[in-house]
Amino acid sequence: MFLSGFPPSPILVYIGTVPLHWYGFLLACAVALGYGVTYYLSKKERIHIDTLFFLCFIVGLVSARLLFVCYHIDYFMAYPFEIPLIWHGGIVWHGALIGGFGAVYLYCRRYKHSLFGITDILVPGLALGQALGRWGNYFNQENYGLPTNLPWAIPIDLAHRLPGYESFTSFHPTFLYESIGSLILFVFLMYLVRKQAAVQSGLITAVYLLGYSLMRLFIEFLRVDSVPVLFGMRMPQVISIFLICIGSFLLLKTQRRDTRQV
């Protein structure tokens, strides 16, 4: 596999003496893709798409940083001035997801929109953006999985290997698993969008929550990065189970509405 043939560099290009990082470039592209999908899906709705998207982005970014800070609270207690320095790295997708949904809730309260009618428009773009954005982890050589000799294993430089894994060279590309899974999820969500008239409001959101959270739950068994542990599980797994419960409840709720309409 082509990924195993070379170690990646975090720098895409230098603009003069200023480095442009792959992570930032891919994150910007992911946001642009997500916006494009959301704009396309919102054309039939009377919503302030720019206001909504900007609000979700800002709140999501802040909450993604805050959850990362919580994950590494000992470090940030010692270096509190590092907390706002987001360009030094450190955001958590679950934080962005939870914060973004909170922003949507406030938006819907303000402009009297259906909450799940809006989230159904947003989640396909989330899935596609996640499929692209995860590649930033590859170029940073971070968030990889357990050592493996599988043909699609990725090389990790010694400087980026976590303690205890210094003698290994190839690892599970967990970023790739999540990227492929998110892309498949996006395709399925768009299929549901095309059947919009035949599906209940909230179904697309429920499928996203279930699909992404189930995928993340199992991928976390492979990851070796340091995160807090609760009830014997990695914190992203705990959050994933919580979101699976929400998605399951929402799915059952939409099915009950279908039954009553038959």
C-alpha cells in the first residue's frame, strides 16, 4: 500500500519562511466541504446558513479545544497560558460535535426552527468533512493504532512513537479506518436525503449518531494515544456509547411516528 512506502511530513509547503501545515490545510478544506454540502442541502430551507455555519464552527472549535484541555488537565494546570494556543495543536472531535449541536439548539430556539430538521441538513457535511479532516492525523503521525504487519500499516518515525512502542515501526492507520467509515456514512446519509419525503425528521441525524459512534467505539480499541479512562473504557468510547443511546432513542422515536402514520 502506498501509505507504507514513506513517512509523511507535517509541512505542506513554505510560503516564504512561514510553513503551511497539512493539518491546517486539510482542516480548512474539510470545513469548506462541509459548508458546501450544507449549503446545497439548505437551499430549500429558509435558514441563515452563513450565520448557522459560522456559529457552529466557532462554538465547535472552542468546545473541541476545551475537551482536549480536560483530557490533559494536569498539563494545562501546570501551563494554563497554553490553553488558548490552539495553533500548538490539540482538539477533540467529540468536543466539536457536542458543542456544535449545542450551537444548533440555540440557533433553533432563536429563529424558531425544528431542531432535527436543521441537524438533518448538517450531519452529511459533518461526515464528509470528517472523512477528509482525519488525514491531518496521518501527516502529523498522531492518533495511530496498535503495531501491525498488515499490508496497509503506516510507518511512524521514532520521534512520534509513544512510550512502550519505540521498537515497533508499523502501526494501524486508525485515521484511515475512520476516514473510510465516514465516507461510507456520508454516501448513505445522502441516499437518505434523496428519500427525504419518505423519512421522518431526525432519522438522518439518528443514523449519523449511530453510524459514527459505533465506528468510533470499535476503532478506539486499536488506538494507543493517551486519553482518560472511565469505567475501564477510554473516554471517547464512553462518549460514543452515550451518543449511541441518543441515536437509538431518536431512531425509535422516528419509527414510532412512522407507525402512527400508517
